[in-house]
Amino acid sequence: MADFDLTEGIRKLFLASVGAVAMGAEKSQEVVEDLVKKGELTVEQGKTLNQELTRKAKEVFENTSDSALRAHLASMTSEERAAYAKKVAQMSADIDAASVKVEVDEAEKTEDAAE
């Protein structure tokens, strides 16, 4: 029997759900645009409907990604989860440090321009 990699299966499921959400959002936008062209919806109603559909698609995506992450974490040992949490914390710290550097660089440019 072939080995089944649960992590790979979860990753594929996650990517498929992201693709489905993206396709659904694109198709709904096309439908709204067609209705506006036909005059069945005003432009303002179309914009409102499109914003609502986009919000719902984003909500589905966030719920799907949370479920995929939970399943991925459940497939790990406690040691693997601890290492993963440490890695995520380090990435977060790196991103925070990078944003501080950008802010400092922007402040220096502003000071140099003022002189």
C-alpha cells in the first residue's frame, strides 16, 4: 500500500479550497457586472453586492485556513508543535524588526530632505 502523507493531503485540500473561493469570487463579480450592464442593478447596488460577496469569500477563506492549520498542527507531535511555534514566533519577530527598520529609514530620509 502506498504511503499517504497527511500533511501533503491537507496542503492540497487547503489549496483547492483557496482556488474554489477565488473562482467563486471572480464568477460572482462577473455576474454582478452583467446585471449592471443589463440595467437590472444600479452601479451602486452592484458595488454593494460585490463588496458583500468579497467579504463573505474572505470569511470563508479565513475559516478554511484556520481549519487547515488546526489539522496540520493535530498531525504533529508536541515536540514538532513546539518547534513550529518557535519558528512562527521568530518569523513574527523578524517581520516586526523589518517594519521598524523601514520606519527608521523613512524618518532618516525625511530628516535628510529637510536639511
